[in-house]
Amino acid sequence: MNELNTQPSAANPVPTLSLAGYSFNFIESGGGDVESADVVPLWTAVRPGEVWKIWWNGQKSELELRFNETLLWASQVYPLPGRLRDLPAYRQIVDQFTGPARAGMAGSSILGRARTVLVERVNTPRALGRTALALVRWFLMFMGLVLLVTMCSQLRARSSGNLPPGSHYGVTAPSSQPVAANSEVPPEMRDRTLGDALSATEMQVVANAAREMGIQMRPTGQPFVVFSDPSCPSCKDLEPKLSQIDPRFVPVIVPVSFKVGSEELVKNVLCAKDTVSAWSAAIGGHAPTGDAVSDGKCSGAEEKAMKANGAFVALNFTGTPTLVSATGKVIAGSGSLDDINKWLAENGGLKEGAAR
């Protein structure tokens, strides 16, 4: 090869291009083997409406510049041994595209540089895929960090034991009311807030549930509501005690279905003509008879069962059975008959001196 002829011929020098306007995206391609006899693309510059390519025509030993697939310039170049991209003519053409881009990047704002980097990261499907994968990876790392911080905060709060008396489930008893120490209340009869009563809004939730799904177990008496699950062992233990309580009070059962198999039992009860007998059969674990028999497929049964569960959750209750008095006091668990009667006498809503 002639070392003195590495530049284009004097009769056909590298053209000076007018490249004002939007910036280009650049793609290097092809092998760049000087001994290749093929026609191969070496470099591409792209922007809206314009595609510029530098080709090596090994058959003619020519460097070519094409604009939108039209041959714009070509000149014989006998390169020195090495890569085609080391040709001075190749560099003169490329620098006309990349020089303004580098100058613009150096003098641009942070937002401009960020835009340029972003364009480079999404200018091909493969680059876009890599960028999307990186973003997902960073997002998952951030969410994992947030979860770790949240768990640490919860563990610290749980282990500190600094919550004031009466602070349960996020509700604190008013300072004007006496608050019983935990040790003074039987474990099975712990009040949800140890002295606080349900709000007027919460009592409306209880009243709506009792009106739509409630089963009044006797004809007369001051009502109190019992959220009970027919498959719950503590509910089964409580049931016979409810038939022996102070006759001035009457339990109104709101059947909930959180245990396995309870939903079908609750729908059978709600669909029966004799709901009292149907409930007694369901909670007692024996087959219903007569008007207590149903298939659980009556209109609205599934909706009522869901409403009962929704009321229980909305009231922030956590276990069955849960009892609510007419004054809004709450206890959970079975407890003894004496404890239940005492609680009803103090919180049931009867006027003082009411006959037994």
C-alpha cells in the first residue's frame, strides 16, 4: 500500500457539510478490516429525516459518504495497515458530526446533558431494554430499603413497651376515665380499649349489622350484640352461657365467617325461616331440622355474610366472640357467666333500679 496516499485525492477532497439543527445519534457498525473486498457500513449518524452513513467499498478501495441512501461523496483512499477508522478522511467526516455535539454537551445545562445521556440510553431496542432493567432494579432496591426501615421501626416500637395504659389498637382511653391495669382484667374478658367506648359512628356500624344480619335469641330484653363465628371454639363455649344470662338482656348474634367452613354455615342460617334454631344448630354442631333447614342460596345471603365480616373488620375487632353493649363497651372472648352478667349490669344501658 502507498503510505503517501492515505488522504482523498486532491480532485475530490472531503466535503464540508451543513449540519445545523437537531443533534444526531451515532452508531458504529461493520468490521473495519482494510483487507476486506466487501462493501461494509462503518458509521451512521441519524436524526429526524436524515440518515448519514460512511461506507468502505473494498472493491474500489473507496471511502463513501451516503445521505439517505444516496451517494454524496466518494474518493479512493489507500489506507495504511490497520483499521479503516484510523483513516484521516474517516475522522474528518466523523468530526463534522461529533464536534458540535461535544461542544454542545460541554456548554449545555445539566438538563441538556441529562437529555443527551437519556437519548443515548434508549436509541436502540437493546439499550432501551438495559435501561428499563436498571430502573426496575433500582426501584426494587429502594422498596426493599423502605420495607426494611419499616420493619425495624415496628420491631423497635413493639419491643420498647412504652405505650401508655389504655393504648390498644391505636385508640387511647380519655384521661377522665379510669383505666384498669391489664392484670386486673381476666385475659378472656379484655376490653378492646380498656375503658374507652365505641364512637357514635362505630355504634352506627354495629346497629346496621344487627338490623340486617342480627339474630335476636329471645323475644324481649335490652339487646347487646355478639359477633360470633359458628366454627370458633370460644364462640361454641360462650353459646350456652348466653342462654343463662340476666333475663333483662337479650343477645343479638351477628354471624361472621372467618374460620374454614363457616361461610356456608352462616349463609344457611341467614336463609332459614327459623334463624334462631338454625344458629343454635350451626354453633352446636348438629344438623338443623324443620324451619331451620336451608340450602344457603337465598337472595342476598352471600352479600349479608360479606357485610357482617366487613363490619367486624371496620370496627377493628381481632377475635371472636366479641360482645358490644348498648353503651358501646366492648369485650372479647368467652369469659364466665358471672363476668358477663357483671359487665352487662355495669355497661348494658339499663336504668338504675331496673327490675330483674
